Amino acid sequence: MKHGATVLYDAPGPRARRRNLLWTALFLVALAAVIWWVVASLVDKGQLEWPKWEPFFTDSRVWSTYLLPALKNTLIAAALSMVIALPLGAVLGIARLSDHWWVRGTAGTVVEFFRAIPVLILMLFANAALSEFTDISPESRPLYAVVIGLVLYNASVLAEVVRAGILALPQGQTDAAKAIGMRKGQIMVHVLLPQAVTAMLPALVSQLVVIVKDTALGGAMLGFSELLASVRPMSANYGANTIASFTVVAVIFIVLNFALTTFAAWLEGRLRRAKRTTGAVVGAEAVEELATPGEHLPPADGTK
């Protein structure tokens, strides 16, 4: 290999290229055969006939009665879970980095406990607890149970994301902040977290997408009227159009998650551009204010 080369693998020769081309062609043929078999099966069962798809384009009652109310419930459950799980996860993640063993141990126990339990079991336990110890109506109980289960599980996962994001930063960031007299809390809030957020965004968004999709578990087990649960009544009232109903619901989920990831990509790019273009300078007065009580830093002009 020549000096300065960055190739991590050998370039394929003529035989390897022919072999790769052959495998690619075989895969495409197999994929086309599977697609043809699926479409042919749907045609044989009448699932692609226009009357089964027509209501979604011509009958507004499908949307006003089933899809839109279910979509509203899905968005409410997902939004509440995100709003609560994000700050709770950040607090738990920061607590796991505490210098105090009892804070670090307590946070670690909570995170590991709820992260190890499947989210569906958390929802079922929450629903049973709400039924036993609260006066929440049976109609509202599934929403509360879904939100509690999602918050407990995803806050624990997000805590690990936050902790890993902070630990991934160079140690020099903390050392430099300590050198100008910043306290541990100031270092975390003003130095580490702002830099870690940008690096954590992809993982955070992935978990938020999981929250949106996991709302469907409440519909399957708790009778929560979310988006996926609307398939059964739609199919029953519109000629057993199960495939069409599932397809429309899947498209709605795809649009929701695509919008979320697109917004996150835009936000990440904006944050990175802001870091590259910022020209802010910390003045001597600001540095002195950040210094710990009782410590005096030398003036910026070098005089004593």
C-alpha cells in the first residue's frame, strides 16, 4: 500500500467484481419473485380491488371517525411521553455521573431496573396499578398506562444516551473549564451538555421514533384507541379491507417518523453551523463571575 493511502480493504479484482455482480443479479431476481408472489396472492384474495381502497379517497367518514381520532390519541401519548422522558432521562444520566456514590448508585439502579423490563409489561403493571389505587376512569386509564410505561422505559434508555454522550467528550473540555474556575454544575450546564446534545441527536431521535411506534402496544393489549387499533373497526365496517387499512396506517406512521427525523436532521445541521460560525468571546469580567467563591483570577491585561 502506498504511503498515505486510506483504503481499508483490497479493491476487488475482475473475478470478485463478476461474482459480486452475479450475487446482486440473483438477489434482485429473488426479490422480484417475492414481490410478484405477494402481489399475486393479494390479487387472488381480492385485496387489491378498488372498492377496498376507495373509502380512503372518497369517504371522509373513514378519516373523521377512525383515522384522525386515532392519530390524535397516538400523538398525545407520544408527545406526553417525549416531554416527560427527555428531561427525566437527562436528570438520570447526569445523576449517574455524580461524584456522590449514593446519587450515582440510586440513579444506576433505577435506570438498570426499568431498562431491563419490556415496555409492554410496564404498561400492563401501570394499568393494573391505576385500576387498583386510583379513581381514573376506565376510558382514560389506557392513555395514562401507556404514557407511564413509555416514560419509565424510555427515560432509562435516554439516560444511558445522555451519559454516553457526555463521557464521549474530550477530557480537555472539563479541564479547561476547571482552569478558569467553573464549578462542576456550571461545567455540566454550560460546557458539556451543549456540546453533547449535538452528538446525541441521532440516538435521541431514534428513541423518539421508538416512542411513537410503541404507542401501538397500548392498542394491542390495553384497548388504547391509537392509530393501529383503528384497523379492526375500519376493516369490519368497510368490507374486510384489512390490507388497505394496514397499508394506510403504515404510511401515516412512516410520514410521522420521517417528519421527526427530518426535523432532527435540520436541527443538528443548524447546531453544527452555529458552532462553526460563532465568534463569541468570553470577557474577563464573565470569567471572574464564573470563578469559585474566594478565588481571584489575574486581570486579562496581565497586570498584578
